[in-house]
Amino acid sequence: MEKSGAEAREEELKGQAETLQNLEEAAVETSDPRQIEQAATNPNAKARATSAWWFLPYGIVTLVIGLGLLLLDWHGMNLKPSFAEKLRRYLFGAAGLIAVLGVAKTIEVYLIDRLKNPVSRFNLKRIVRLVVALVVVFIVISVLFVNWYAAVVSLGLISLILGFALQTPISSFIGWIYILIRAPYRVGDRIEIGDVRGDVIDVSYLDTTLWEIGGRHLSGDHPSGRIIKFPNTNVFNTPVINYSWPLFPYIWNEIKFQVAYESDLEFVSATMQSIAEAEVGENMIEKVVLFRNLLARTPVDHLNVKERPTVTFRVSDNTWLEAVVRYLVSPKEAGQVKARLTKKLLIELNKSPDRVLFPKSNNR
């Protein structure tokens, strides 16, 4: 039975979305476009090596606990019933602890350690260890208190009270889980959220820490030296602007000069473009070509991602033209590249004052 056009289109979009996800995950691991394409084509090509004997200690402890339970059931053991019951409860509690730790270790070995992204591995291990700690506390309370049901009810009431008192921290913790799963930003990304902008240096259980860029006392992309912390719950109600998409880790930047209408515009355009190309480098141009080929297989294949700087002219609000050179740059190098490029452009354009007419100091 042939599929309808709508079903075929839906399957095509799903395939494109899956391809985009694989490319993004590969781009987190490496910045080389060729390696990204290879890793995305074969995502299971590399697995992290783990010792085959990791389970041996857990097996030994389980065997010891089993022998202890057998000895307790042996009629030759003359123990007081109350002591035997307490010892049996302790052994069952130890068996529960070993089971929980064994399951957690299994998850780390066969699931988490096989992830290629080190940030995801680290964060997921933190989640697993947090869950393990909670379960261990529950088991210990069950072992120490005979009437464990009453203890659990008491803990439930305490948790309910704390839940009302700690709504914001709990929301921030849920925000942390959302950040790990949906990855609106990662450690190392340059982001803008609300009125702040900076590089993410830590994402903890409750808050995110930024190394501020720009800020109140600076202009441009220079670090201000200040640290900004905001609760993770902000990701639910504030747009996050990420400058560090792993699959295309560049942003467009512009430098504009005012020139007279009488200037040689062809000369201005050719000079600005050649200087910009020399500054951004052929290496980045080649990378953009490869990244564009990767993007062509995703839902964003319609985007016109240019690999070379472009020069355009716009009419200014005054009597001058604006010569604008637009180029690609890494977001963390934008300020440095702009400063160097501005200086080089001015030096080269000022060499031809008869062809490039800048505003005079008394005629702006």
C-alpha cells in the first residue's frame, strides 16, 4: 500500500529532525565538520571502555549476605529470636543497598559511559547519584525503624511542608533537569537571558553561573570580571539566546563606515571584502562550506549560509552612505576580530583618499 503525500512528508520531516539531532550531538564532541559527519553517520562507532570485572565486588558482597541469611535459618544457630530478627533485617537492608548500588553502576557503565558528550555524562551521573542517595536514606530508615510505615508517613508530611516552603528551589531543580534534557545552553556556551549576557561556567542543581560579557560598565564583548548567578527556573519564563549552537558555532558581525556618495564604491567594496577575507581566514571559510553541506540535509536547508564576507551599501540618516562589511566569526572572538579588522580596514582605505572620501572632522 502506497503512502499518501502527507505521510511521506511527515516521515521525511522526522528523518530530517533525527539527522539534525545526530549532527548536533556529534558537533558537541568535535568542531571538525568531517568528524561531525562521520560521527553522525555512525553514532555508535566509539564506546567508552569499561572493565569487565566491575560487578565482581557486588557479587562477593551479595554472596556473603546470602550465606549470612542461610546461617540464620540454620537450626544449629542458637540465637535469641529478637537478635536473629534484627540481624535478618540488617542483612536484608544490606542486600537492598547492594541492589541499588549495583543498578546505579549498571546504568553508569552501559548507558551513561557510552555517551559521547562529557558534559552529559557528568550531569547524568549527578542525577543518578542523587537518586541513589535518596533511596539509600529510605532503606536505612526502613532498617533502623521497625515501624517503617510510620517513619515514611512522617517523612512524607515533612516533605509536604518543605515543598510549600521551598517552591522556588524545587522549581529551580526541575529547571536544572530541563536544562540537562533539552539543553537550551551548556557549560561553555555564550548566552543572553533577560538583561544579562555571558559565558556559562557552571550549571548546578539550583542556579546557573555566568561570566559576564559587557555589562553596565563596558561596551562590546569584553569580560567585565563579574559573576552572575540566576535560578534555573528562569529558563521557563525568559527567552534564552544562545550564541554557541554546536552545529554552526558562528555569528554574523558587521563593521560600517560612512563614505561620501562621490567615493569609488567598487573600490571600497573590493578593498573591504579582501581585508575581511584575509582576517577571518580561509580555514573558517572551508569549515562554513562543510557546515552548509551538513545543514543541507536538515530542515534548515533553505538557509543561505554564505561562507565569505559581503559588502553592502545603505543610505544613512545624514548625507553619507554606510559601507557595511558583514562576516562570520566565533562569538567568543567577535570583539577581538572586530577591533583588528576595523584597524586594518581604516589603514587600507586611508591609503586612497582620492577614491575613499570619509567625513571630515568639521563636516559630519
